[in-house]
Amino acid sequence: MVNFTFVASATERTSLCIYGLDGKLLYTVFEKPMLHDQVQQVTFDTRVLAEGIYLVKLTSESVNTTGKLVISR
């Protein structure tokens, strides 16, 4: 399990997605409208992913951030 916590910088639709290194969308973890300064915590069960490296992308109208998720067991 992994927890993601993020805060909306504006009132807008926000999504948190997991991609393979090939750029293929694997999971949409969160996709909802959020209010300005709203804090959101999402838990994702990593058991559905094989060991490896994945990209986590947080996207809204004003934010586009990508991070790395490493799964090793």
C-alpha cells in the first residue's frame, strides 16, 4: 500500500494516475473536482503492480507534476 497526499492549488478537476515507463496509463487512482486548498489523501494497493518503476502523475488545470514509484518486494 502507498498513500498519496496532495493539496489543490485552485478549484478544479484533479487526477492522480499511474503510468508504465512506456507511457501507458495503468491506473487512475483519483479523478474528481477539488476545492482550493482542499487536502486529499488516497491509498493505492500496490499489490496489483509487478516489481518495477512506475510514473505517478498529478494533473489539474494549474498543476502537472510527475514522480517516480518504485515497487520492490
